[in-house]
Amino acid sequence: MKRPHATLNRRKFFQTSAVAGLGTLLWSRSLLTGAPGSEMRFGLVTYQWGKDWDLPTLISNCEKAGLSGVELRTQHAHGVEPSLNATQRAEVKKRFEDSPVECVGYGSNQEYHSPDPDIVRKNINGTFELIKLCHDIGASGVKVKPNTLPEGVPPEKTIAQIGRSLNEVGRFAADYGQVIRVEVHGRKTSEIPVMKAIFDHVEEQSVGMCWNSNSQDLLPPGLESNFDLIKDRFGDTVHVRELDSEDYPYKQLFELFVAADYAGWILLEARTEPSDRVAAMKHQLALFKRLVSGA
């Protein structure tokens, strides 16, 4: 399985807090023995649980919960945006360097499916700016997404257009030591065969797919077959919702990732509103370790 993008930092991982119990014991043994899946790391997407935390609070809360990294979402309270000047970018980088929490990257809304070439160009240029931002703050990549297959346009035309755009931003990202993470997302485009068709046009090694734990993953012929269809194109990030959710087979998903010896980030994109988000993050970390060791 190709894993060209997974850059891991074991020192930072071991600085995070442990969770008591059998799951932690098995997890520690798997790290020592190099068991399949032992390189996966758990972090947070600032989608709901971190959207209103400023950057110091976000980092501090991830530290308290024992999470190893964070993907920063655009337009959230942490305020990490392309408008930051060089001094401000250096300050963001320093905050992460002084913490065991890693800045995994940036979760953007850049998309390349529009039938209007000017809109596509605007999104490509916007991705270029985010690549520069991630380089400056010490992150490793930018998340982008398809959002739909427009009505009235042959699907194969849009699919090829998205693929060409990903190649362009991927070449630019490689020049800055960054990667492009393509979230499995959108109307029709979240269906696994469509994502495979898009990646059939992607040649740049700096472009990888971000599995997004969608209900569409379960469409016939089923999770395992859909997973196998695209696993060779995975990048270094995966999005999951709460791991104790009953509407998605996370046990089976983790068995597949462990069997593939996936070595990237598992990032929590939580949807609920717990009263104590730090405690909830600790709970999700414990579930993550249990799922990996159990697989």
C-alpha cells in the first residue's frame, strides 16, 4: 500500500497522555512490536469541538486530552488564515513547536468542480495561498474537496477537470514540501467509484485521498470492497465522527486500516455538543486505542 505522505513524529506521540486499562497496555505493546496499524495517530478537526477556541486554548485542550495533532478549519476562532503576516505565522509555528500537539494542516473549502473556469481558477489560486500558509506555520498539508457533479455537465468532464486541478495544486504543494488531502465529500462525489474515477486522473504523488467515513461508503458492494477500491490512493489523513456512533461500522473500518498497516492520522470531526469537550476528547482517544488494539 502506498503511503508517500505519512510523516510521523514518535517523540511527540509519546509525550501525549496515556489512558489506563487493558486497551492502553495492548496499545503500548503494539507500538513496541511494530504491529500493523501501530503508526496511526489520533487528532482533532476543529469542526465542532474546537471551532470556538482561540489557538492557545485549542492547543492546551488537545494537550489535556492527549491528542497528538489538530487540523485547523478555516474561519474558526483560532484565527489561522492566509491574512496572517510573516511575524504572526512565525508565532503560530512557535506555539506548535513548543507543544506536543502537531499542526497537521489546514481544512479548506477549496473545490474544483465548477463549470465556470474563473471560479475554478480562483479556488486553485486560493489553494496556492493556503499551501504557503501551511509551509510557514509548520504544517504538512491542505485539505480540499469536491462538492458536487454539476447538473447539465457530463460527469466525466467534471471528473477530469477536478483531476487536472488536483495535479496543478499538487505540483505547487510539492515545491513547498506540502501535500494535498482530497476529502471524500459532496453530492455524488462522495461515492467511492466517483472518487476513484477522479484519482484515475491524478498523477502527482503529493495528492492523497482523505477517507471521510460517509454513509456512502456502505453502498453496495459494501465497506470492504469500497475501501479496497481506493486504499492505494490514501494520503496521510482520515476523518471519523464519534467512534461510538452507531450509524457507522468503525470496528470494521479499523480492522481494514490495521490490515492495510495504515500509518497516517485519524482525525476526529465530531458532530455532537458535549458539556465537557476535553473529557469527550479523552473518551474518543480511549476508543481509538481500543479499536486499534482490538483489530
